[in-house]
Amino acid sequence: MQTLLNDVDTHVDSFLDDLKTALRIPSISSDPAHQPDMTRMADLLSTKLHELGFDKVQTISTKGHPAVFGEWCEQPGKPTVLIYGHYDVQPVDPIEQWTAPPFEPEVRGDKLFARGAVDDKGQVYMHLAAVASWIKVNEKPPLNIKFIIEGEEEVGSEHFGDLVANNKELLAADYILISDTTMLKKGFPGITYGLRGLAYLQIDVRGSNSDLHSGSFGGVVANPINVLTKMLASLKDDKGRVTIPGFYDDAVEISAAEHDGLSKLPFDEIEFADAIGAPALTGEAGFTRLEQLWARPTLDINGIWGGFQGPGAKTVIPAEAHAKLSMRLVPNQDWQKITKQVLAHLIAITPESVEISITPMHGGRGYLAGIDSPAIQAAKAALAEGFGTEAVLTREGGSIPIVPMLAEVLNAEVLLVGFGLPDQNAHAPDENLDLENFHKGIRSLVILYQNLSELKPI
Amino acid sequence: MQTLLNDVDTHVDSFLDDLKTALRIPSISSDPAHQPDMTRMADLLSTKLHELGFDKVQTISTKGHPAVFGEWCEQPGKPTVLIYGHYDVQPVDPIEQWTAPPFEPEVRGDKLFARGAVDDKGQVYMHLAAVASWIKVNEKPPLNIKFIIEGEEEVGSEHFGDLVANNKELLAADYILISDTTMLKKGFPGITYGLRGLAYLQIDVRGSNSDLHSGSFGGVVANPINVLTKMLASLKDDKGRVTIPGFYDDAVEISAAEHDGLSKLPFDEIEFADAIGAPALTGEAGFTRLEQLWARPTLDINGIWGGFQGPGAKTVIPAEAHAKLSMRLVPNQDWQKITKQVLAHLIAITPESVEISITPMHGGRGYLAGIDSPAIQAAKAALAEGFGTEAVLTREGGSIPIVPMLAEVLNAEVLLVGFGLPDQNAHAPDENLDLENFHKGIRSLVILYQNLSELKPI
């Protein structure tokens, strides 16, 4: 292993040069003008996998942008790991806020600046580097490795579900390894073992056929905004708990072990609030901030509108009021069941003086890995060795729909081992990659492959 | 009196021709392009008052459009009545919805169609007609009459308060007679003895410095829309009562006599709801619909906005949320005191996790005449005789700020005797005047002047 790590140390600059080549291609998936760049980027990855000696290298087309596949499966009896990543990047606007051109990668201080530096080309190339060292030093990786690198993650992975369903044999694996998340903070390498799900609806309330004069009608006609605010306000009690019947029935509760683990993580409430300009934090009573953020369901009104919104005063009772409502869900909460519960509850509490229409718009399941799984322990040990510091177990409050989908369709365990940092401006101007994380991350991955190879195939 | 009424009957067509002349002038006060028409209209009224033989006829300039004044004060010892009206009209858009040009008055069936036909030129000309008959038959009116006809009612009477304050002597009167309201329905001539007041505020809630990802922050950060809906919803209880401390302290309650009077008025709940397309009516428990509409304060959210309002789903926790809030007040509720109470209450219930800003925007007092006053009885009798049917006492849910202002500044009693009908499209396309109301209204006014002349000056 020391020889392998020495090889990483020796070649880290050339790994970085490889990454820079990829970062020069503006593979913005949302912009049709960059279609040729998407093809160039997919070709670059195919070529790279070929050069490393991967088999079955292919560009799998979809109705959108293609994904790149390759495998090195020469370790019969050993587990197979599918490494998922994406080669597409976010748009660069507002371009004027970049301090250097986004597709001319440049090292300044201890960071590499470019769009895609951390999300996700940088992390894809860390895996390519770790694999390259294994091949150079030991002729092949210690276990069976497959890569699937898609081109539509930044536009919602719209066609990736079909691709996976249509290529189950090709993608079959014991573990799915994804490096596309962020570490808690610098110096805290970690594994993300839980993600929240999502249910999203639009609510439309109608009180009359047209706007009314609040003097001539106020007092006897239901005001759709008053009604909607009353309905929405009733969905959470004073302790921050959602009041929709059945909402918590299936939610996985936080175990004592997990509570202990999360309690040990650093979370500075004042620093967190200051960073976003919030006067104070708030949340569901009886839970720590990290639990509220990662392990408890939420209910947020994402948008609301109705009536007069211009300057000045207009004494109108509007005909309609509207809101967008979403819930972040925790594992085992089925978003479709939740959506039905919310719908039934909203209809039940709608007064007869208005009409309501509810449109389910969007949804996804949460994800929760067993924190005692051998793979997570293997990853924890690898990160501790690679970074020279203890690794932590974290969850994320957001949703990554492909994670539960991959786990289910391929019947495999997902490992989320990300090397981004919260302040590395993913999706924002001056996106950058921390070079120490890049180096220590590759070292960790080299060890992780070894650790996973020692597990039994699932 | 019969000679007088005969004169009205004989000349009603020529009175209508007089009105048509006025209706041909597009005196739209909100449109600077119609400035010359405003002058023409004021001149027409001055000429008319001169021709009738009024004294001190003058056009009183303001910072906006002028008002026209004239007086016939040759009845020492008799009361003085100040007749208020306005010669400006609303814009005509949407012009395509008119079935005939708005400034080419035309009789079709039993109605006269034109912008201003009922609001308020038609009603001003009813007074001019009634006075003309008095002068023709008896050489002068039976009491002292002053006219003040302003040109900015449709744009909020912005400069009228100053004009009244600066001309208190000139305008001094015992009674202020205003014909600019509507009857309950055809066949129900009446006096409007109460108007609601108004307090209007804007509320701005801020939770963070910029919009946040609902996955990364949902659960620990206050969502300004959630907070605002909760605050707004708490302002009314389940019985429709406003919960702001002190809100009802000064409100004049409905007396048993008034309750009885209002209960006798026709109000068809289903017809009312159908007309506006409302599934059902609703209101403060314990009161009849007319009481809720006219004699009880309300609280309406006139507008609300925040977060994502476009098509689709965006998982954002918005930085800000906003609402416009207004309350219709009943007599004795001081809008400035109410505004302070609302402000204090909103601040008191604002959680520490957000910042709030509240901007008072607008307000006005309500108005309530004593239903037993001799002037109201005089008007009731005049209407009954003029229309040949019993007159009713009604209130209105809207606000007319000049009414309490005139009553206070001139220390006089206001009489609201209006001849419009709810379906005569004031402010809308195809505004029209009911010719039977025009005729019977003039008869009623002729009698009303006589009845008022028999009262003692206040």
C-alpha cells in the first residue's frame, strides 16, 4: 500500500494536469449551444478509460446527453464497485462575478479554480487517478471496477433512470461509489449515509370569479389569501411538527447511536446563521440542529402569490391565491403516499366558501445506509488513513434522486464519499477545488478500493 | 307641493337633455390629456348655476382639478344645506366592452347610457333640476342651498380636504347632502346612514440575506412565507373575529333597533354569492350578512407574495415574504389607533428568527349618522313620497373619506341620499342611469328641500 501511496504522491501534479484538460471543455448540459462540448467531453473520458486499459468502454446514448461506461473486471470472486459521476457542469452566469475565466483552469494558492473543478469533474478524475495508480503499481485494481459517468446530472438526470433500467446487467455491482457530495468542513472527511426525499405540490384557491372591492364585499366573502394562509399555517404546530395525519407514520426515527454520532459533529449555530444573514435559527422542538437539518422531515412554502402586489394600497379581495408547498422527507417516507396524505388533508380542511385545486408536481425518496455496514466501515477507515484524521458520518438535507434509484434498481449498497467543501462555490462563480483534498482524497480512494476488495460480494 | 311635482313631471325630459350635455364632456380626472375637458365641465357647471340665479358662483382652484361653488342663501332663519357632488368621471377602459361610445349619451329602454350617467353627473343634475323647479315655481328654494362640486373624487379627492379647510366660512352649512351612493336595489329608495373606515398596511418579513436551498437549509432556518402565513392566520379566530388586542374596544356595536331594521331588508344570500361566483358566503359568527357587510369590521389580506411563483417546482426557501393587509373599520374605531394596535401586535408575535418591517399606508374614519335624527326622518319621508314606497335605512361596507371629513370640519350633519343601482355599472363599461330613478329622485329631492326647510338650523 505504501508503494501505491508513494505513486499518488509522485504523480499528483500530472493527475491535476489531466483534470485541467477536462476542465477546459465547457460541457454545460443545459445549453444546446454546448452540444459539441458534451460530445468532446464524453470522447475525452472514453479515451481516458481506454488508455487506462478499461474494457467495454462505450458511450451509451440517451434521449439527452450520453453517459460513458467502462469496466475492469478481472478479479473474479472479488466485489464489484460501480463508480458513478457526471461530466456535465452548471452554467457560468453571472460570468462577471468570476475573477478568472471559468474554463481556463488556474491554480491560485491552494485551490484550482474552474467550473466543474469540484462538481463533478474534479471528483471523477480523483477516481481515475486512484485507479491509474493501482494499475501502474499492481497491474490492475484490487477489485472489479465499473465507471458510469453521465452527462445530465445538472439538468435533473432526466434520462438516467431509463439508462440504468435498460443496462442492469452491464451496470450490475455490489457497491455504488459516488463522489459528488461535500464534506462537513475542511479536516472532516466523511461518508454521507442519509439523504432526504421530497414531495412538491401546488395549491390553487379560488373564492370568486373576479377580484372584488373589499368594502363592498369584505365581511361575507371568503378571501382566498386569508383562507390559504390559514390552511398553510395549520400544517405545522407550535413545536414545528407537521400536523398532516399519518405524516410521521413511516418516518425512520433517529436512533440513540445516531444521535450520539451526530452530537459529536461540530455545528456552530451562530456561524451558520451569520453566513446566511438569519437573525436566529429555529426548528422542530426536541431535536438538535443537525438532526433537524438532515434527519427530520420539513414543510416549506416555496412560493406564495395572490392579489395586489404593486406599490401603494389597493383594497381588493382577490379572486385567487396560490402557493407552492414542499416537504423534505426522511427515509421510509414514501413520497407518493405522503402526497396523497397532504392532498386528502388539504381537501378536508378547505372551507366550503372556496374551491381548491392541488397539483402534485414532483417527488423522490430519501436514502439511508446502515451506519454499521462493512462498506461504511471500510470507507471510514480509508478516509482516516488517507487524510490522517478521523472520518465522520454525516447526512444531507437535500435530495439526490439517483441514489435511491441506483440502490434499488441494481440492488446494491451506495457509498457517498465526497471531497467537496461547503465554501467551494459549486454552482456559483469561482468554483474551486481544494488541492489538499484532491491529494488526500486520491490517497483515500486508493485505500478504499483495497478495503472494499476485502469484503465479501453482496 | 303638487305644483312643484307637476313641474318636475313636465320638465323631466329637458332635465335629461341638460344632463346629456354634461355627459358629452369626457371629464376623466385621472388622465392629463383630458385637462381641457375638466375646465369645460367646470365652466358648464358655473354657467348652469349662474343661469339658475345662484350667487357667489366661482371655480375654486386646487393643486389638482378645481371645484365649482355657488349659493342661493335668501332664507334667513332657515337651515343651510351644502350639496356635494363631483363632475369628474372614471376612465372608460376597457373601451371595447362598451356597446356604444361612452361619451355619446343615449337612451335605450328605460336607461340612459354614458360614463358619468349615474356616478356622479346624473345625480348632480338631479339636484340642479330639483332646485330649478323650486325657483321656477316659488322663485327660490325653501331653504339656503350651496353647491360644491369637486373634480377629483375619482382620483381620491386628494386636494379636497385642503379646499374645505380653507373655505370653512363659504361652505358653512347645517346639512351636507350627498347623492353619490347606491340604493339597496330598485324599488328600495333609501338613506345610507353608515360607512366603514379603513386601515391599510404592508408587512415585509425577512428570513435570510438571499434565497436558500430548501434541502440544505430546510428544518433549521425560518421560512418567511411560513412565518408570515402563520402570523396572518392568527389575526382571526375560527369564528371570524379579529384577535388583535383592543381591536373591538371602540367599535360601535349594532343596537337592537338597528338589528331589527337591517333584518327587514331583503338580502338573498344565494343570489349574492352566485353573482360573484362564490361557492358560499362566510363571515363573523353571530351576525347577519348585512351586519357583517356594513356594520362589522373586517380583516382582509389584499395581496401576498414571496418565493417562487413560476411554472414548475423550485425548492427554494425565499429570503423574504410580503403582504398587504387592510381592515374595514366601523364608526368610532380610530384608524390611527387601530394601525398602532396592529403594528404592536404584529411585532409582538414576530418570532426572533425573522425580521419584520411594517408600513402603514392608508387610512380613514368610518361614519355613522343617528338613525333617529330629524334630517334622516325628513329624508325618509321625502323618499317615500317621491317614490311612492317606503324608504329604507342602509349602510355601506366601503369608505368615503370625504364624508367624515366634511361632517367634522363643517360641524354639520351628512345625509347620504343616493339614486344609483347596484347593477348600473359605475366605474365599468356601459354605465347607465335608471330613468325612473332619475324622475322619482328629482321629485324626492324637491320634497326633501321642503322637509329640511322645516327643521331648525343646527
